[in-house]
Amino acid sequence: MIHLTLNSGKSVRDSKQVLSPELGEVIRTFFDNGGGVFPSPYHAYRIETDVAPTGVAFYFFKGDDIISTCSGTWSAEAAHEYWAQIEKQYYDITDVFPKCSWAKRPPKMPASVPWLATLLQPEFFIHVKSDSPDVSFLNVCEVGFFLAAQEYARS
């Protein structure tokens, strides 16, 4: 799996990602409900999810404000469609708020699937402290939800 953060251009490849069955079941309830609020101490955050047979999109909120958008696929045939959606959002944001991206070059779609692309929204930088444990929580959630979405789509 490749996890790309569009704002920074940072890409992480980890083929050893494993999702425990117990965590998968917890995440599955979010998919069944189209999202939900996280338990304490992260109850200020919620997620909206949209799982399709070929990929997933999910949106993290803090309060009423969207703070990040994630889009990913495990389908080589659908990869360009998912990429086009998240790439458009990236340029829509960076055209208005250029400082929301500090990547050295424009983002490119990963060459292989599965991949997950994360786009931090301007509100992320207002509502989430960069040195808080919330950043790690959100990053782990992104990967966990992506892995669980693949299993959910197959079921």
C-alpha cells in the first residue's frame, strides 16, 4: 500500500500493513453507518465514509469543519478516476491557499495500487496542533480505514 500526503508530497510504502479482525469490526460499523463520531478522547472528530467496490473516499471533520479528505483505490482500472477527483480538490485548494502545499513538485498518481491519497484542508492547520497526538491518531485512522474498506468492499 502507498500512502501519499498531497500537501507535503510525502509518500510511504508499507506492504506489511495488517488490520486486526477486532479493529476491522469496529471500523465496519462506521462504514455501515456512513461514518460517525470517534470515542473519547477523540470525540471532537468524526468521519464520513463512502466505500465502493473499487475504492473509498472519506472525510475527517473536527466539529463542523472538514479537516482532511482521503481517496484511495485498490483497482488499477479505476485509479485514474479516483486520482482525478483528489487531484482536482488539491488544485482547488492550492490555487486559493498556496501555502497549504509545501511539496517540491506537483502530486502524481502512484504507479501501482493499492494507494491512498490524503489532502489536508486549510481548516486542518487552524484546528489541529501539529505537535498533538491527534496528528498520529488521524494518520493511523486513515490507513486503518483504507485497509478495512478493502475488506468491506469484498464482503
